[in-house]
Amino acid sequence: MKKKIIAFLLILFPIFSLGVVKADTVKSKYVIASDSSFAPFVFQNSSNEYTGIDMDLIKAIAKDQGFEIEITNPGFDAAISAVQAGQADGIIAGMSVTDARKATFDFSDSYYTANTILGVKESSTIASYEDLKDKTVGVKNGTASQTFLTENQSKYGYKIKTFADGSSMYDSLNTGAIDAVMDDEPVLKYSISQGQKLKTPIAGTPIGETAFAVKKGTNPELIQMFNNGLANLKANGEFQKILDKYLASGATTASTSTVDETTIWGLLQNNYKQFLSGLGITLALALISFAIAIVIGIIFGMFSVSPYKSLRLISEIFVDVIRGIPLMILAAFIFWGIPNFIESITGQQSPINDFVAGTIALSLNAAAYIAEIVRGGIQAVPVGQMEASRSLGISYGKTMRKIILPQATKLMLPNFVNQFVIALKDTTIVSAIGLVELFQTGKIIIARNYQSFKMYAILAIFYLVIITLLTRLAKCLEKRIR
Ligand code: GLN
């Protein structure tokens, strides 16, 4: 009897498993990119961990299918770019399956479906798309809502304001900088259920199914594993549990915090770990990039006063090119552009770490300005000194080292301090590539508690204190060197 049952099961097993294509992990770890604030799909809870339907789902699927993941939350647009540039293997961010996206992404089976919908303040009189004439509608960059708004703009005559992340968009709506926002219906409805004083006067428009995605033609096993895992979680009820956890009444919320986050003290108390880690990244970025910039800057600065025309030309080109490109574009070019270019030639995904990309961008940028400081310092020493020294038979190198540079350095020092302060402030710009330094840390926290006034005040004071301390320190050093 027992044997018969086993034989029966052995026959049944392959029949049942026929429908499911087994997939095996290829990579030891998959990097999954997501949005930074898109509750209830992904958001930070009061202990600053990312939670939400998407976060729970991808973790449950990875566990079910036995693969390792590392999640990054740079924001929707940045997550899309990260997957396209090969920085990440997949994206889960309440992402809609649209025809346009199918050209560049492979999608999993869908796990949700969403409309795009207009949100306005509770007190607003806007009741139809026609009412939006000459009004400003905010939308997140790269989203299906943005496509919808662009397509209907000429019909209704509104202005579109694009945001990099949800928190700044909702902030702007709350402060009245924009008149309406366009976002996914579950997201707007969720924020209303969380007490946001908003309403949705017009019925939503379907934008498609919500699914997980990989860059077209890459990581096929990841899609397969996602689908298999999703099917398992649906079958064993775990998927429904995840949905209920966030959507049922009395569900997990973004704002239930153990500490009152409406006061500056509460904000500091609840987020000091994040602040410290953001501060660490900011300081590391500024210090490392400035050290590199000094080396590169001095080399090009020396080139620019060299007796050789070719060296002067090289230096001039370097300074002109780097100074002529905005830092944010330089950072985006290094982080997204170059990996994309390399992949198009070699067919190999070659992502670059965001910290490394940010450091390179900041170093090059500061180096160009330092080269100019060095040139200015050297040229400020009267030419007669070089001529006199050379006529005494002393070599160019020796004259430079013994006579010109000691004087020039004194002239350059205050400018170096100045340039360092600029470099430290510039670190906020490279947060655009998703680097969670101090500024980005603040924005993420605001995405959760909407305390923009207090949070930006805290950030401003943070920078003010660090910069003041560092400039004081630099002044002391400067005195010593003199
Ligand atoms: N569902 C929308 C889209 O795919 C928005 C996604 C998001 O903002 N995370 O464009």
C-alpha cells in the first residue's frame, strides 16, 4: 500500500510541476531598486526601515525561492535609471506595466493594479480637469502619471511641475506651491487614510497592472523566480496577508511613531542614527574628494604655468571642460552615462558604486577650481623673481620649489579653505544620483512625517555648524603654516 502511494506521488509530481518552469539563481545576490517614498508600496517606518507591500513581497519571494537580495531606495526615476544602467538587477516600486516600458523592460506577472488620479487639497475648488486651466500640477519624474499629464496638457491647459520624489511633491502641494498632484490612486488614498488633508475630485484613469521588472533581456531567471514565488505566496495566503497588513483598516502606518516627530527634539531623538550616518557620508565625500582634488588640481595648476605650451593647453582644456559642465550632470554622466556606454560596447553590465561616482564627480569639479587657484597664486608672485633666479643659473624646478611656491602657497591658502567649504556644500548636489548623504537623509525622513520646516531647519543648522567648525580649524592650520 505504502509503495503504491509513493509510486502514485512520483507520477503526480512531474505532472503538477509541468506548469511551473523551475529557475535557479545565477547571481549570489540580486540588487533590487525601489522608490524612496511611495506608501503603501514602499516607505520608511518610524524606525527608519523601508517597509510596505513591495518590500515585504520581494523579501518573501526571495525567501520562498531561496535567493539573496540587496535593496536600494534611490527613488522611482533613479531606480529606473539604475536598472537600465545595470546598477540594479530589478525594480519593484509600484511600477505600472505600460506598452512604452515593455520596449526596455521585461515584466513579471502582475501583483496589483492601479489608476492614476488627481489629488488636491481638501479646501480646493478644483472639481474637473477643465478647472486645471493655468493651474500647476505636480508629478513625479518618469511615472505613468507624468505621461498622462503630458498627453493631456494641450487639452486642459495646465502647467506641469516635475519632482524627483514623492515627498517634495506632496510638500509642495501642502504649502500651496502647486495646485494639484497626479499620482497612483492607492498612494493618494493611503495618504488620505493617514490623515493628509487631501481629496480626489475626479475618478482615476487606468495606467495598467503593477509588476516587478528587469532590464529587457537580462536576468530572466529573476523574473521566473518572482513569478514562481508570487504564485506560491498567493496559494499559501501569505500574499493576502501582506496586502492586509498595509491596506486593511488599522493596518501598519507610516506615522505611528513611538516618539512625537512634530517637535525638533522628537525629530532628533527618533532619527539621530540616520543623521549620523548621513553626516558620515557627507564628510567622507567632502574630505576624500577634496584630498583627491588637491592632488589633481595642483598638477593641472602647475601645468598651467609651465614653460611648455602643450602642458598649458592640457590644463586649459581640463579646466574649461570641467568648469563648463554642471556638477549634477557630471555626476549623472559618471553614474548612469558611462556604465550605459560601456555596456553598449562590451555587452557587459558594469555598474559603478554611487559613492565612488559621487567622489569622482566632486573631485574633478573641485580640481578644476583648485587648478585655477594654484595658477592664480603662482602668477601673483612677481615674474621678476623667476627671471632673477634663472639668470643666476638656478633651474626652473628649483626656483619653483624654493622661491615661487612658498610665497604662492601663502596666497592660495584662504582660497583653499573657501574651496573646501564649497566642496562640502556641493555634496548635496550629488545626492541626485541616490546617494544617501545628509540632505537625502533629511528628505527621506520628511517623506515619512511631512515636517519639512523643522527638518530643513535642522539640516541647515547641521551644515552651518560643520562648516563653521571646519573653517575655524582650517584657519588655525593656515596660521600655523604661515
Ligand atoms: N505606477 C506609477 C508608474 O509606474 C508610479 C510608480 C511610482 O511612482 N513608484 O509610473
